[in-house]
Amino acid sequence: MRDNNLQYLIEKSKGVKMTPAEAERQRRSFAFGNTNIENDRVTRRVVDEQAEKIGSAKAGS
């Protein structure tokens, strides 16, 4: 990819507004990617289960 194409994509991405659902998917993906590197027993399902548990706990506060 040429530098000017990359710069164009960077500038275009600055205007993107994620929905709360998109941000949550991104957060979970980040958590999975970082934890799975250290522990291959961590699955997307485990991350989703923990995220739901944390969300429920926050909602009850």
C-alpha cells in the first residue's frame, strides 16, 4: 500500500463513529486477542461470558 493511500484511510477513519454495540465488540475482541496470547485456553466464549457477568454486576450497582 502506498503511503498516500494509507494516509487517506487514516484520515477517513477519523470520522467514523462506532455505535455502543460496535464498541463493545471491539472491546471484547481486544480482550480476547490479548488474553489468548498468554493463555490459549481463553476462548471468545470465555471472554463473552465474563463480559456479560461484568455487565450484569455493573447494572446492579
